[in-house]
Amino acid sequence: MLTLSVLGALFRKLLQRRRASSLRGLDARTLADIGVDASEISSIDAEARGLSRVTRLRITANGA
């Protein structure tokens, strides 16, 4: 029987793979539209998972 912590870890891993896969599925034009280069996908995924320091500037509508 799987424990909740193991199930949680498996679920997080599935979401991580899906996020990176979704970004890799976008064409260069779409990536450019959202300000991302294909070479940055692994880095973006690592930042989202907290595995590396956030290095991208985030700009919001209210300027914060």
C-alpha cells in the first residue's frame, strides 16, 4: 500500500513532467510571444520546482 507522502510525491512528479512537456510542445513563435526561448524550458521548470534560484524578471500589470 502506498502512503500519502509517496502518492503526493508521485503526483508532484507527474505535474512537473506535464508542465515541461507542455512548454516543449509549443512552437518557437508561441514561446517568443510569452517571452521564453526553447533553451530556457529546463531552467523555468527547475525554478518552478524550487530547485534553482529564480532569475527571471516578473512584470505584472500593476508594475509590482
